[in-house]
Amino acid sequence: MKGIRAIIHSLVHSWHLFVRRHWQGFLAWRERFRFTEEALHLLIAGGIGVIGGVVNVVFVKLIVGCQDLVWAKGNSSSLTPFQGTEWERLLIPVAGGLIAGFLLYLGVKWSAKKGSNNLLEAVSMGDGKLPFRTALSQAFSSMVSIVSGATIGREGSITQFTSTLASKWGALARWHPYRLRLMVACGAASGMAAAYNAPIAGAVFAAHIVLGNFSMHLFAPLIFSSVVSSMVSRSFFGMAPLYRTSLEMDLTLFQLPWFLVLGVLCGFMGGLFLKSMLWVRSIFQRFSIPIPFKLALGGLAIGVLAFRFPQVLGNGYSGVNLIMANQLNLAAVVALFLLRWLATILAVGSGAFGGVMTPVLFLGAALGGVFGLYGMQEQWHPDIPVAVFALVGMSSLLAATTHSPLLAMIMVFEISLNYSLMPALMISSAIATLVARQVHRTNIYSETLYAKGLDASWESDRFGEASRQRVGDLMRHPVPPVRDNDFFADIADRFITSSYHFLPVVDQRMRLLGVVALSDLKEYLQMGEQLKSVIAMDIMRPAPKCLTPGQRLDEALSVLLGAEMRNVPVVNNGKDKKLIGAVNRSEALGQLAEAMSSPSLKSGTGRSELNNQKA
């Protein structure tokens, strides 16, 4: 035993001698290779991307398998993959609504925590934590609703469940709320990107809708997560676009006014769609019955429609392809538009959990198809194919309901892989957004927050909840300081054995005197034997501007923006200046950036400064 101790002691002693002998080389190596917080966020985002891709694959496989069991298989030339008798089309949506509602009811009872399960609320108003049990019950409920023919999309559940898994990962790792919020946004990006095979749109969705922030230190992880999830999904489903079109057309300047008109029409109809959905939801909320019976009632209404018109069932992918292929006449497209509008607001209004983006894309394609077919019939624009108006209608109605023209035009571009229509997409989507905001003030995602009395608009004039936090809420243990009389070799050893680039210098009473920067050591490396007499007081810089625990984050903004240090010192007060902690600069700036650009600040220099700062 003594021999082993002697060997260990000898090895440790040899290591210390080696470090002392080569500390200059270690300093140079550490300066060249360092693992930053941004790199860590990219690694985490990549892991979340894998999760999102796997969730999408599992979800799709389960839905397809269950649909094959419940319904007879349709074919690609039909308007619906749901083939069954009239009575099956009536009763299966009712049974599906009852089971889906029961799963939601169990999720509420089963959930240990009573926090919000809305990912927008968790990011903009909360701490980034989402309840796992509730998300699991919602995922199965959504799956049952989709299998039974409800007109909702799978992207909602995939996005929600991926975000919840990302949040759970961060909670288990005990990471700070700032990182949890970013992980939830990465989950939303990866889920949306995998569901639509659209990595750019997934990242834009998370940045604009979830975070409300395009600053690079937040946007880069969203991009990485979206790309990884898309590649995982493509390894199973390939790269084929959701909506098939071989259209290649160079639009002329004289044809663009037609898309301005279509944008106005889609903007008005988008606002009207949101109002009708809220009206139906308010009707269902008046019924004081359990949630399973509400969903069953909604399923019954959809079943009554499907009894005569089976085309109202499902997500409508095949219907969009038939519209773009110009295989339906004007009367059929008008009927489809009205029936699926009614079926969608009944499904969502009754409380079915799922995505609304897919039904909106169908309604947009149908509305654009109606506009295109009627215009061709009247010889307004005989040279413009119906498929062009269908794709532009998809983008415009999506922009009108999300109030995000950038997301809409990128989404339609990625799911159609047709770049030639980008000018029409841009013009029509922008017009539709402006018109829709006049018809209905909130978008389809922030409506839930607005109903709770939370201002989730991007144009709000107030600071968000994060900016009302105190420095003490984010304060960590201080960076271990060096004493004012510590020698140069001891300071160099501290830099070698830690990841810090700045070390605070304190006196015997822990009062902050200054800081030593790793870069400041370079000018002393050639001093030879004179280094033995150099102490911290000779090297240190003056003490930087410090924070105090009672400061609000918005009051600390100027200090955070001007700080060169990654960990800004926190002192007890401005007089004594005793070092008591530190605040991670990127974490604090990130919280302020989210608060000021998402639910917070309307305009001003603060937002642009934050977005240009490197965390």
C-alpha cells in the first residue's frame, strides 16, 4: 500500500514539475484552443436535432401503421387516403375524439406539475421548463386524432414533444433558464424542420415565432438543430418535396399585380379564419362537459361532414397536389375550401391537439386555386398556371395567420423546391401579413397567450419578465480570485489549470482591486529571471465596472454591453466592493435579448446593440 502511495506521489510531483517547466507552452496552447459556450450550444443543438428527427420518424411510422389498421388504403389519385363506408366515416371521428380527449384528461391528472405546457409561454414568460407527462399524453392524443381523420397536422405534436424532451434534458443537467429556453427553441426548430423536410423554415420558425430573435448566438444553434433533424428524417423518407410540381416559370413585371390582389384576399381570409376559429372555440368552452365529450362532439361534427364528403378527412396533402396539377374544376375546389375550413375550425375549436400549419397550407392552396381557376375562366391571366396561384396562396395564407411573411415564403419554397416563384411569394406574403394584422391583431400561435392576458406581440412597448429579474437571480459563485501579492508563476498556473481568461485580484479583505487578463501575461514572458519578482499588482488592470445583487437586469445593460469579461464581477456594494459572485455575461444578455425582441421592446437602440453583441 505504501508503495502505491509513493508511486502516486511521485507521479503527481513529476506532473507539477512538468507543468512548471512548460507552462509558457501550455498558455500558448490554451489561448489557441478553447471551448466556448457557443460551441457547447452547437453540440447541444446537434443532439436536439437527432431527437427531433427520431421523433418525426417514430410519429409518422405510428400514424401510417395505425391508419392502415383503422381505414382501408386509399390511392394517390384520390382526394383522401381514408376509404370507408359512410357509417365508418361518421363513427370513427367520434370514437377518435373520445379517445383523444380521454388521453388529454389523463395527461392533466397524471402531470405532477401544474406549469404551462405552451412552449411560447415557457420561452417568453417562463423558465424554459415543459412538463413531460403532459406532452406525452398530448402526443398520443394528437396521434389518435390524426388517425381518426381530424383535420390537424402532425407538426404540432412533433414540435411540442421534441421541445419538451429538450427541456427535460436541460432540466436534468440543471442548466440555467437561459440555456433551457434556447434548447426549447432548438426543439421547436428541429421538430418543424423534420416534419416538413424544411431546415431553413424550421430555424426561421423558432427564431421568429418562438424566440423573436435573430441574433447570431441564438440563431446558429437553431440552424444546426434544424439541419441535423432534417438529415435524420431524410435518411428514412428521402428528399422528395411534400407537394409535387415541376413548374418552372419566369414571371413578368406585368403579371405581379395579380399576386398583390391575391395577397389582399389571403390577408382578409386569414384574419377571418382566425376569428372563426376563436368563435368556434368559445362555443365549445360554453359547454360544461369533460374534454373527452367536447372532442367527441367535434368528431361528430366532422363525421357528419365526412358522411357525404370524405375529402374533409386528413391533412390534405393529396388534395393540394391535385389542385396544383389542375385536375379539379372550380366548383370542386370551392367546395373543398369551404368544407375543410369548417372541418379545421371544428377540430381545433373542440380542443384537438395538433398542428394548424398543415390545414392552413391546404386552405391557402385551395384559395389560390380558386383565384387562379376563376381568373383563367374569365381570361384575366391565361398564361399563369393554377399551380402558381396555389403555391402563392399557401404562402400568403400562412403569412396572414402567422404574421411572419419570411417564414411563409421560405416554408413554401422548401416544401415545393421551386425558386422561380420567389418574387410573387415575397410580394403576396408581405401584403397578406399587413392586411391580416388589420383584421385580427394576434397570430395563430400567440392567440393562446393573449387569451391568458399575456402580451405576446413583438411590438409591445414594455420589457418582458426576464428584464425585471435581479442580478442576484443569475449570480453564481465568483471566479476564484488571486491575491494582490501572488507571484507570476502562481498566476500562470491558475490560468493553465482553469478555463478562465480573466482572474479577479483581491486584497486580504476580499475587496476587488483589479483583474489579470490572460493576454496581459504575454509581454512578461521574455523577462527571464526577473519574472520571479513580478506579482499580481504589477500585472493587473484597474477594476472594471461591477454589478450589485440588487440591480435589475435592464439597469445592468450598459455594464453588460461594455464588459470584456465573460463572467462580470458582482460586489456587495459600490463602496466596499467586496467580491461576492459573478454573472455570466452571455446568459444575462441572452435573457435581455429575448425579452426585448420577442415579447418586449418595440424599437430602439437597445435591441440592435444586443443583437450585434457577441455573447
